[in-house]
Amino acid sequence: MALLLAGFRILIVEDEYLIAMDVEQLCRDHGAEDAVLVRDPDGLEVVLADPRFDAAVIDAILNGRSTLDFARQLRERNVPFVFATGYDDNAERFADFPGVPVVGKPYSGEELIEAIASVVGRGAPQVTLEPNT
């Protein structure tokens, strides 16, 4: 098995405990040097103060609050990320993020790892949602 995330530090923004733990383990199983979990919106400010990670997996809603502003701040810092969310059926929600993969829940571990690998340059480009025109 290729370790697509070898050496990377991955930020996981997910409020559902079991999903967060699964994603953390998936990242580690695929070679991630570290996986940092943020399960509360208040923790996002701490991460931005010292953003030492290579990529992020972001749920679009964290404890009832949107994470899109956080995603915009990551983009401004040139930190690649993917959305892993149950809100993948709303392409308009992600209109400000062209080219960012949106992986819908429930997703397979392989699907998520491939999306992360694509944004860090170690995999095939992912299909992204396009807003309805």
C-alpha cells in the first residue's frame, strides 16, 4: 500500500467523535506524521494562530456553526484542504471554493484519502461540485 500521506501533518475539523477518530486513524494508516483534531469551533482560532499543518479535512458545519470562514482563511494561507461533509448536496454552499474537493458523508476511507492526497499533490485530481447555473 502506498503511503499517500507520508510525512504530512493533517488537520481534521470534525465534531462527530467517531468520524473524527476514524479519519485520524485513516490518515495515520496512510503515513501521516500527525493528525490534529479540532472538534469545537473555538479551537479553530487556536489552530490559525499557529497553523503548522500540510492539509486539512473540514466538515462544513461544526457544532451547528459554519466553517466556511475558516476554510477561506486556510485558502488565504495557501493550506490545501478538502470538505468532508453531509452537506455535499448543496453545491452553492461551496461556490467560493472552486477546485476544492467535496467528499460527501458517508464516504469510504479510500475516497477521503484520495481526496486529501490530490490536494497535497500525491494523487489524481478530484471531481468537485459545481454550482448550478
